[in-house]
Amino acid sequence: MPAPYRVDITPSAESDIAEIWDYIAQDSPGYAESFIWKLTEQFETLENFPERCQLIAENRILGTSYRHLIYGHYRTIFRISAQTVIILRIIHAARLLDSRLFEIG
């Protein structure tokens, strides 16, 4: 049975993944590979029931309805549009959200 949602990743989120890998790989390329593998595996779980993830607190300020999935110290910020989950950004949990972080579209 096909998944009810398709998961798309924006170029900004792909860039975030590369930056996370680069940062972790400075200390341990093997751990960086493992971490990114597990992080991206979580995206697949969004094919079913993405609504299970919490709405982000910043929605009131940003005027959005974004959700997040947390892995380690990173937040995968996404939105749901019809039957598509759009991964917008993957950011460190300590980083403040700002509307300039998000692509329009």
C-alpha cells in the first residue's frame, strides 16, 4: 500500500544536511555519516501521520502552521500541503527561528 503522503525536501534543507555533516565530520566522519543516515530515515516516517508532530511555537510570530520532528539536537521543520510533506529546514534546536530562514513557496 502506498504511503498517504509524499515527502519533498527543499534545497535549503538539503544544504542544511550538508552543513550538519560537515560540522560533525570535523570530529568524526563515521559518526557524521551515521547521524545523517538516522536523521534522514526519520523523514520516511513522515509519509504516515505527519500530523503526529507538534506545531512549532514560533507559528504565532511567523504566521505559519509549521511542524517539527526532533532528532538529537536538530529540528526538522516542515509543512503539510495536501498530500505532500515539505521539509523546509533542519536546524540546531538552539537556533532561533526567523522568517528569513524559509524559502517562499
